[in-house]
Amino acid sequence: MVVLVDDAGTRVGTQSKASTHGTSTPRHLAFSCHVVDTEGRLLVTRRALTKQTWPGVWTNSFCGHPAPDESMEDAVRRRAAFELGLSVDMIECVAPEFGYVARDASGIQENEHCPVFIARAASDLSLNPDEVAQAQWTTASELALAAAKAPWAFSPWLVEHLPQVLPHLPGGGHDNGVGRGAGEREHA
């Protein structure tokens, strides 16, 4: 089941996930999560080729839908374990109002109120091949450059929310010093 929401993100009902996603998808609650490690690297994943929507595209670490009576933090933990075999901690919502509408080449529409989280990896990865074809550790600046140069290779939600999220990622802050180690200086 997914949680249906109005344009403001207020819960208005539930519906089965299978009947929700189609050519005219009602607005529903989801989330995206970026995982960082203790070295400040950022995990990006490539969606499995068997995924119904956006198969094979690169995206943030993982996404999901909270169950009707599940907290967002519990949903983040559950999907991290399911998709990546990963335990996460230090979960923080950095874009609570993010939402988007996009249509896949197959005609399926996404219409999500989709808060974006950052979490820290607390274990090793063990990818679920039904969800994730590949995973790669990178940096926020490398991801931003790749998404700017080849947006078609990435999920539409990642391309759309990345500018909001970058300042919160290690090495992603341009004017606020985020990610710079002690003694490093910003060069003019």
C-alpha cells in the first residue's frame, strides 16, 4: 500500500502500489535517500534493468514508499536493508517539500511528494539484484557534473532535487565550506 497525499503532502488515503502507478498516477508519498560513508563519499546506484520504470538509469542511493503506518525514518532503514543490504544511521531530511511529476518512456507516470534524506552507511553493501544493477561510490561534485552533462542518464527525481541537496552533502557546498577538511581553504 502507498499513502495518497494532496498537493501539500497531507495524507488523504491509501491505495495498492500496483494500482497506483500507471499512465495517470495519483499524488502519493515516497522518499529518496543519499547515502554517504565516513570518508565523505556518496553512493549512487544504477536501477536494475528489470525495474518497471526508469530501468538502467543512475540515481541516488535508493528510494521507496513508506507504509501507511510507518515513519519515514523506519521506511528509509527498511529500504536501505532491502535494496542495498545496508544498515544506515544519522538519517536527516534535507528537502522535506520536494515533489515531482515525470513520465517514463514506457508511459508510466510518477507523481510523488518525495522528501529527500541523507543517511550514513553503517555496514557493508550487499546489493539486491532485483533492485540495483550497480553501485558506485563517488563525490557530490562528480555527481553534479555528470548529472549536468548527461541528465538523460539519471533519474528525473535525482536531476530535479540535486541542486537542493548538494549543499547538504560532503563536498557539495560551494560557498559554505561543507566537506572541506581542516586547513583546506577556498581558492578565489
